[in-house]
Amino acid sequence: NIYNALAAIGEQIWARHWDAAAKMITALGRTGGLNLVELAVLEGMRGQVAAGNGDYKAATECLDRALSITPHIDETTRNGYSRLLVMTAINASDFSRAVRTFDAWSPPDNPETRELRRTVEALRSALASGRKITITPPAISP
């Protein structure tokens, strides 16, 4: 069952078992027969694993693909991938991309996004003024 496999991968991601999750993602991807939502979720999970391994370029590419495969991902998943995409762009020092991604996402104002919003606004200000950006990148969590 695909949903059981996705749940098992999710458990590996939450436990930060990146190698095990990556192997499971590869195996499930090879089975074929996934619908667009399942493909998007699998690609988002691949992005989470890449971010967990510190490969922010690969994470950004995977998360971009996950968000572009289909608009039919549930809002919670879309918000999680968008948040992680902003964070990976910051960690990759691609600050203009982080701002563009944040603006396109337009997240709800809640405690989970407030700190990220403050960080993005500081980046926006620094980019507009041409100031050098010195920032401690946000910690990436699954």
C-alpha cells in the first residue's frame, strides 16, 4: 500500500534516519503507478531528506518540483514544503530566492511562521539597501 509506504518514510524522516528514508523513497519511486499527489509528496520527502543531509541545492530543487507537480496537495503539506523551501534557500545563502518564495507562498500569520517572517523581512530590507547580509540560518527540522 502506497500510503503505508509514505507513512513509513515519514517516520524515518521524523527520526532523522536520512539514509533509510532515501532508500525507501528510491524504492517507492521505482514501483511506478503513483498518482500526481503521491509523486508530489514523494518528491517533497526527497527534499526533506536532502535538507536533513545539508544538501540545500538538491532540497530546493526537490521542493520546487513537489510544489509544481500538482496544485492538489493538501494545504498543510503545501505550507510545510513552502516553509522548508524558504528555509533551504536561506541556508543556501540564496536570499533573493528566499524572499521571492516567501512572497509567493504568502503564509498565514501564526506562531510557526512569525520568526521566519521576521527573518525574511530583514533579508528584504538588507537586499533593498545593498547591505551585507550576515544571518544565522534557521535550523531545518523535518
